[in-house]
Amino acid sequence: VQLQASGGGSVQAGGSLRLSCAASGGTFRNYYMGWFRQAPGKEREFVATITRGGQGTYYADAVKGRFTISRDNAKRTAYLQMNSLQSDDTAVYYCLGGRLHWGQGTLVTVSS
């Protein structure tokens, strides 16, 4: 499966963005989907993941209550709704399909 992330941009603190991760090839519904992020000078870190059918979601403590992961298997797309953005959320965001399939990153910049 090939993954294409989009939706990044620049936003002021307190604002919102929605990231999308569109899949082509493979069988999207067979994959857990996840979002990770990498801030400048830091290692890539887990943000959120969602089960194949979408019933189960898991979040890093840093984003719990502010971010929501979802998926639409008919559209072969996963989403990350990010609300109440903070400067610490500034990073390149990557989607992951299963354990091996990374999308390219999309940059999120939050200014205070």
C-alpha cells in the first residue's frame, strides 16, 4: 500500500487542522493506521493509532483530548483532526499503515 499524507500548514496556537492519509494499492481495511510526528531535533514519536474497523483508537498522552484519529475504509483514507494546537505540536507528521508502510511527511507549524 502507498500512502499520501496531506493537510499540514501553519496555524496559530489554539487553532485546528485536519490531516489526511490517502492509500492506494493494497487492501486499506486490512491495516491498522497510525500517525507519528517528528519535531526538529527530536526522534519520531507516536501520536495515535486506529484499528482496522475503526472501533479502537489509542493516543499519546500529549495529544489525548485534543486530537482525534478516524478512518473511512470506503474512501481508503485515515484522518487526524487536531484541535487546540500548541507550539509543541509543531512537527512533520507521518502516517503509517500496518508496521511497514510510511507516507511522506506533512509539516504542521503552530505559532504562539
